[in-house]
Amino acid sequence: MITSLRFGRVDGMAGQTMAEKILARHAGKARVEPGQIVDAAVDVALSHEMLGSRVFPHLEEAGVDRLWDPSRVVVALDHWAPAPTVEAATIHQRVRESVRRYGIHHLYEVGEGICHQVLAEHGHLRPGELLVGTDSHTTTSGAFGVFATGIGATDMAVVLATGRLWFRVPESTRIEISGRLADKVMSKDISLAVLGQLGGGGGEYRSIEFLGEDVYRLSLDARMTLTNMAAECGAKAALIPPDAQVEEYVRTRTTVPFASVKPDPDATYAQTLRVDVTKLAPQVALPPLPTKVVPIGMAAGTRIDQAFLGSCTNGRLEDLRVAAAIVKGRRAAIGVRFLVIPASREVYRNALQEGLIKILVDAGATIGPPTCGPCFGGHCGVLGPKEVCISTTNRNFRGRMGSPDAQVYLASPATVAASALTGHITDPRQGG
């Protein structure tokens, strides 16, 4: 059950949200208020293929020959990976040349993984920091208590040259998670239910903060799904206050010191959603919008041609474990292409060691190298006219995965795996 409340700011001296605290810290101010424009110092700058195709041309045009801090720049080749066309290969060449030219310390090559997953695994996420990236799903990093937001190419050029960027302090939406998920219901189902409630613009230029003791029942993998999908309602950032699990994970990945930030108890929010997940059913987003969400019973039985498990939303180890448990000893339906793409080389390696890849392959899955893959619609898993895919990705816009006449339904890894077995959208609680 989801209930919604709206609150206005009571006075200028109310407590501060996570977003306000982090932006204030990075702007060198004691406090900031929603709507205020601040000039803030950036901790980490992330880019992918856009670096070579759009960002560096701006730097070159401006005559910038030195970056503000090459050690704080992270680049990942993940969208067209491996390069499927000469054009893509040329862009990759430009990225590599620019990385060498500017002395950038962190280049994650083709096959290392999707940028948002790589950031976490390689120690670039630290609670309380400010991160910007040339990808709308940069919000994913908020699962680690980072104010992380997507920016465009010109803004990224400014960041790379100066280490700073202006921000309008966002209002914040509070989402209180309570209850325990039923078997085969996942955090993706929470995300979809929230999106169905908020709509496409319900979080526009807001920071969404996921709060409540029960949010900490979710694994780090599951929390990343929540913050990733927040981008689909227009959120500027999405944050979960870091707990001991997050801090321990971060310390195993980096030696850089950090200072976690949590919201004040009396922080004022523009809106509060209370989400009781106890009786939540699996959810499905109908084409062509991630916010066109219904309980699975309203979509069950829809024939599919393809089932895709992967992406920066749901290509993590927990997702592969859930899918493997469902398909073990069974086989994908005749006529269904079952595609599985781990989010990173580390996820792939761990899935191999656990035997998950064998289970999935034996079930008829085709395993791809770590990449954005079909989600981006650039080079693999492309859909033909009238084809139907059920996918763990975050977007199902018309033409997103290929033909504008194809249809994409969004669902959890459990639902995708169960549907791959039957050849139609299937409630994973019913055994596939």
C-alpha cells in the first residue's frame, strides 16, 4: 500500500535533508535552502562514450589542455561494447586518445562493466560525496549515500576544466519503506510501484530519499535498483542514508576517508510517500512508459519473444541468483530468446564461481559480455517489428530496444526468468 502526504517547509531553520547537507558542504556553506543556486566542488566525474563524442570536443574548442584533477575522473566504455560498428570503434579510439592526452587515471575498458556498477566495485563511491556523470542513471550511486546526478556534455566539460559546477538545491521527496517483501517480490517491484504513484514528472528536479528501518533489509544490490529507477520520475538525485553495511563495503574498496551524511530528524520534505511492501505483488510497466505500472495480474499471459536480464538496473549478482533459482533444471520456452548480461566483469566472475552461469546456460540463456546491451538498443538484443520483450531494464520507450513497432515490458529479474520459461508474462510466485 502506498500513501502520499505533502508538506511545505515550515520555516527557514528546519532541519536539513541529505541533499541539502551534501550540497551545503560542497558549496562551503553552513546550510542551503531548496531553490538556492550554489557553486559546488565536485568529488568524482564520470563519463562513458559521450566523453569522446561530445565532451572532449568542448574542451578542445575552449583550448583546455589540463584537467582540474585527472585522478578524480572515471571513464567507462560500456554502451557500445564491444564496438559493433566502425563509428562506435572510432568513438572508443577518441576516448582512449583523450584519456592518454589528459592523463586521466581511471579508464575501464570494454568488458569491465557498466559504469554505475564499476564505480561501486572500484572504490569510486564514498558516502557524503558529490558525483556527476554523463548518464541519467548516475542517480544509482545514491545507494551509497552519494549525491550523484546526471549532467550534459557542456556541463561535464566545465567540471573537467574547473572541478566545480552550479546546482539549484532541489526540494526533497521522502519515501518511507516499511514491511518485508514476499518471496519472489523484489526491490524492482518497489521501484515500479513508486513510479506508478509518482508518474513521469512526480520527482522532477527533486532529491528522493529512501528512508525507514526496513529499507536496510534490502541488500546493496537491491538498494541500487531503487536509486537507479528514481531517474524515471525525473529525480535530480536519489539517496539512501548509509548504514554499517555500506560503510564496510566502501572501506573494502577504497582507502580514501569519507564522512557519511544523514538527514536531520526534523528535515522538511515537499512530499512523503509511505510504502508498505508486505503485500506488494510483482509489478509490470506496460509499454511505452516506465510509469505505466500495473500489478502483474493485469499483464500476465502476454506473449513474449525475448526475455532480457541485465542492465545497470538489474544485472547484479543477486539478480542472477534469483533468476538461476527459478530456471534451474528447466528450459526457456521454444521461441523465446533468453538473454543474460552481467553488469560487470566482477559480477560475471562471481556468477561463474557460484555456478549460476551454467544453470542459466543450461536453461537456454545466451550470456553476453558486461555491457549496457539491449537496454541501450545499440548493438545486441535488438527487437524487430511487432516483437515483445520483457526486460529488467529501466526504460521501455517506443524504439528503445530497436523497432518502434516493438513493445517492451519492464519487470523484476524473478518475473523475467519465470516468463522466459513459459513464453508469456508470468507471475514468478506461481512457479513459472
